[in-house]
Amino acid sequence: MIPESRQDDKAIAHAANSRLVHDFGLLIKSATLLEQRIDSALRRECGISHTMMEVLIRLCRRPGEEVSQRHLADDLTLTSSGTTRLIDRMEESGLVRRVPSPEDRRVVLVEPTEDGRRVFLRAADIHAHVVEKYFVEPLARDDYTRLTSALSEIHKSLREDVT
């Protein structure tokens, strides 16, 4: 008879080596490594982090759109205090400025500065190069299309099933 702890070890090893654990781990590792490559390139070439780039993307997406600090926090899935610290650093670097909302004095809007727009254009080129090299080029066109379609479906499912 096999001791109970040995049976538990087998069950634990089986669970740790499951296909789902492996596949999800591969997704997370790949996304993390890609994010690190993007972040390193942006820091080296533009002096900004990938998270700062995400703020600039959001602010530059629709010129003239009023974007509150709260909406940035929601879009970036950061806490309010984390967003405040990030915007503080970006403001100190001259990339963004805070302005009061004309409709509600309790709301703080964030907009890119001219320097922020200039840095964004350079960062967008760097970002595109890294994404193309590590996310697009390794795959055949049909595989890339299936991957992005599948990721879109996963994202949709997660957004719909908010608990």
C-alpha cells in the first residue's frame, strides 16, 4: 500500500504539470517578457516607462478629448493613488499637465504637453518596432490573425463576466 503522503505528492505533481497550468503559464511568461522588452526599449530610447506610454496612448487617442485622472486609473487598472503618483512623475517630466474640469471643479483632467506629444510619437515608433519583432513576426499571418481573434474573445469573456 502506498502511503497517503505519496498519493498526495502524485496528485500535486499531476496538478502542477497539467496542460492548463502549462498553457496559461506560457501566456503569462510571454506577455511579461514582451512587456519587459517594450519597457526597456522605451526607457533606453525615450526615457519613459511602458506605463507612461500607456497614459500617453490614452491621452493622444482622441485629440481634444477631456480625460480625467479617474478615467485613466480605470483604463490602466491602477489604483487612484498609483495613478496620482504616475501622473505626478509625468508632470514633473513635462509630459502631461493637470487642468481643472470646466464642468466640475472636483474633477482633474490630464492632457499631454507638446513635449509629451513629441515623446509619444518617438515612443510609438519604438513600441511598434518591438511589437512587430516579437509579437507579429514569429507567427504566420493566419496564426497571428487567429491569436488576436482568440485574445479578443478571451478579453470579451472576462469583461462580461465581472463578479
